[in-house]
Amino acid sequence: MLIVHVHARVKPELIEAFKEATITNARHSVQEPGVARFDVIQQADDPGRFVLVEVYRTSDAPAQHKETAHYIIWRDAVTPMMA
């Protein structure tokens, strides 16, 4: 098992768009055979800060995840949203 924490800081005006794109990505990600969990956590006292907790079953699964269509769509959508 491999656990990855992705920390993201999002521009205030793009928080809702980031959440929508990220939740969509998470819903698709948990359907991948190599993904055990994919949690999206928003910081309560700073809503522009997020942590994605990605739990993979194998060491190869993160690379396989990054080749999926839903990941590529998410990556391209959220990159300009980062602060």
C-alpha cells in the first residue's frame, strides 16, 4: 500500500470550481483497480487549502492513475487554479 498526500492552495475565486473538478476526479479514481481510497479534504479555517489523500494498492498504481482520462482532465483544469 502507498499513501500520497497532495497539498493544494487554490485561488479564492476558484475554490468552488476546484472542489467540483477534484470531487469528479476522486469519484472516477476510486473506480480504478489500483486505488483503495481517494479523499478530498478542505481546511476549515482556510478554505483555499486542500489535501488529497490518495491510497494506492501497489507502487505502480500512481503512475497508472496519472494516465487515466479523468486525471488528465483534472490536471489540466486545476493547474491554473493553484495559488
